[in-house]
Amino acid sequence: MECAVYDTYVAKKDGKIMHFDVVVEASTPHEKAIEFGKEYLSSVGQAGQKMTSEECQFCHIQEAPPFVEKSIKQKGYWIQKMEGCPN
């Protein structure tokens, strides 16, 4: 599966930055990737933080590894946690 990767930087409630990628099937609209990112933020106690196309920018297209493809088929997206993300 080809997937689109959206590089995302969001200010947390404590002012620190969360850096993560929202990974979706390549044909998924950017707006939907932002919605998925907001869903992730809600799941980690960061609901309501600003997340627009400014915070979540298209980065590249790549082949999804099997575990990412499985997540995308199940819930529509995969979050690749990088810096400042809760475990």
C-alpha cells in the first residue's frame, strides 16, 4: 500500500512540542489526515490543541510496512510517534 506521510508538530497544553507523523492511504484527503491527527491528540489528553494544515504538512509518499498497512486498514491511519509524544 502506498501511503502519504504528514509531518506534524503540535504545541501541547504544557507548551512543549509533540512531533509525530500521520500516515494514511495515499489517496486520503489532507483534511482527513488532520482529523485523524486530532483523534490521536484526543487519545493522549491533548484535545483542543491547534492542528491545521500549518501544523500537519504533507511530507512524502512511501510504501507502508505491513504493521502500518494493517492499522490503516483497521482505523484509517497510523501515528508514527517521534518527539514529545506520550508512550
